[in-house]
Amino acid sequence: MSKVFLISLNTCTHPCEIYPLGMAVVAAALQRDGHEVRMYDYMVAGRHDGSLVAAVQEYHPEFIGISIRNLDDNIDSSYEIDNTKKFTWIGNLIGQIKNVTSVPVIIGGSAFSLMPETILDLVQADYGVAGEGERAICSLIKELQNQKRPDRIIYGSDYPILGSDIRGALYDTAMVRYYYEESDFISIQTKRGCPFRCLYCTYPSLEGHCFRYREIEEVVDEISRLKTEMGCNSFFFADSIFNDPAGRYRELLEEIIAGELDIKWAAYFTPYSLQNSDIELCKRAGLFAVELGTDAASSITLAGLNKMFDWDDVVKANSIINQADLPCAHFVIFGGPDETYETLEEGIQNCRRLENCVVFGYSGVRIYPGTLLFEHALSEGIVDKNTSLLEPMYYYSPAIERQRMHEMICRGWGKERHLIYPQAKGEKISQALKRMFNAKGLLWDKIHLLQKTRL
């Protein structure tokens, strides 16, 4: 048995604070493997480098793991983001840790997994785990305990995890209390991976190209424990999409209903094949808000992103959710592949016609390594194989000019409260809701407050 000190360095609070689920899953795996684990959340502990270093000294770990959740802390191209500065800070923090201990420092998390070689060189950790970390980190620690010399980067894909092997998280009471108080929900994952081939998405490279489902009984037990032992009654199902086309999610909902858990929850949904009966079942099981992965605002641009539905499906899904009297949010990206001024104007008007919902608009599609969009940008000469994507780089259709697109969206959406563009407008509304109504958590859960707010 070894003492392992796990650290979450996420400091992003927009749109709300998110429980460090990846670290908690790794912690549970280490504990099952016989290790003693302590979790430390930089944000929960007050965001102070000295406090973290002191906690390391106090615990005397034999291994240190650091989780980095976000590559970018904002996804809107209107924001200036300096990721080099962020990873330089992380490297300096690792240097401070190494000044007080000589134990191996292992870095992981979704941000690291997107660019492992680049980030490991920047932060100067001893080892990195890219991808799913449960088995990989246990294997790495075992090799180090046996005086072996493993590779600097260990890939989770070399330690495959079947759906039945996906276990729950080790939830820390103090951390749960903090995140529940700040965001009014706790994240839970019911499955991993995504079989869809959306052009921009990192889920398949991070979690695999097919759905792997957790055992339903274990998910229900996890929810029940969080409610009974930690007082949590509100959850977010952090799957790539909740309503998988095979319908496995319905079995989970039936168990939640049969167990009379009496919870409320939200999730990411796809508009694809959404039916009234699906939303009715979800609502019976406690669904209180829907986030639709709409992603583009016309059938042409949806096809350009490799989405498997068209705009008619979006309108139908929005109507079904309206009929169930549920808050609904759409997220759309303007400027992607096949965008023209004609599709842009069509998309602006399409969103204006959506009823009883909130639509968040973004400019440009972030290019991440390992995605189909990277290959698309490569074929158009926008990037080459040596292009560093550490700093945000956005794809814009060559048929549009960025400033003109921005002006068209502002002109078409400017007076509509339910159409949020640019991102700063959403932050202004969020701050007003918090100030005037003490609103927490998901902005789209407070649409009735949004409609009453004069901004």
C-alpha cells in the first residue's frame, strides 16, 4: 500500500463550478487497489499555492497525482486565452512541490490527454497518464514500486476498461459540500464514450468511439449514497449524451422511479430521434432542465459538423421539451464548415424562432488535436502537422469574414433576451440572476427568472 496525494487544479467557474469527477474516479480505483488516498482541490482550498505545498508536506505522500480538467477555460473566440501562462504556473507549482518532496509527480486529466507530450514538457512532471486513468495509474505505481523504469507517458488505451469495469467515484464530503453549495448539483457519469463522429468533438479520443455503460444498479446506489449520506438531491449526468439511441438510459430511469429516489437532474441530450415519451419518462424520473447539443443553426451547417440530425429535428426536440414544461438550452457555433452568409442569416432567424428556450451562440470552432476538424483544417491548409494547438485556434469557414459575421449575429440577436451572444452577455445575465434572485447552477434552469430580468 502507498500513500497517494491527488490534486485537482481546475479553477474554471464558468458557467458554474464542476465537481472534479475524473480525479474522484481515479481516487476510487487507487483505493480499491489498496492505496491510501487523499484528495486536494485547489479551488476548494482557497486557491493558494502555499497551502497546497503545506498540505503535501503534512501528508508525506509516496506518489502525487495532478489532474488538469480544461485545456481552455473559455470556449469563445472573443476571449484572450494564454494557456502557455497557465501551464507555466502549473510547472512552477510542480517545482514548488518538488522542493519539499522527491516523490514521483504524475499528471493526467482531460486537458493533459489532448496534448500529453507538449504539456508534460511544459510542466516538467515526472510521468503522465493520457486517457482513462484508473488502471493505467495503478499499473504505473506498481512498476515504480518494483523499481522499474516505465515510459514517461502511459496511455489509458493500453489498459482497456469494459463497461462493466467502469466503477463509481470516491466523493469527498467537504468537496461535495462546496460544489453543491456553489452549483446546486453534483456530477455523475452513467456511461463513457461516444459513437458519433461530430467534427470538432474530443469525447471519442478521450473516452472511446462506443458507449460503455456502467452497471445500472451501481449508478442508482451511487445516487442513493450521495443523497442519504451527503444530502445531495440534485445531479448532472455528465455523459457525452444522456439519451443514447439504443435506449439504455430508459432502464436507468425506470430504476430511479422504482427506487423512489425523488431526485432532480439535468443532462446533455441529442435532438436525434427524441420522442415525447422519452421526455415524459425523464420528467417522471426527476429531469428539471435540458441541455441540447444543437451545435449549429441550419441543416447545412449541421451537416458540415457531421451531426446526425437536421434543423427540423432541433425544432421538434425543442417543441417536445416545451410541451413538457421544461427549461431548455441550445448551444450553437457559427462559422464552422460550410457556413456562408446565407446559412448564417438562416441560422440567426432559425434561433429567433425557437420558443421558450435560451440559445448560447459562439463564434468559430475550436480546433483540438485528434479530432476530425483538425484533419479538415489540415486539408484546407489552415494548420499543418507541426501546428501547436496549445493556444486556442479556431476554424472559420473560408466563405465568411469573421468581423462581418460577428456584426450580423449582434444585429440579429441583440434585442432578444433568450439569445446569448457574445459570451460576455451571458456572464452579465448570470451575474444579475445571482445578485437579484440568488440563482445558482445552470443558467437555463432559471429561464423564468431570465425573462423577468431587465438588462
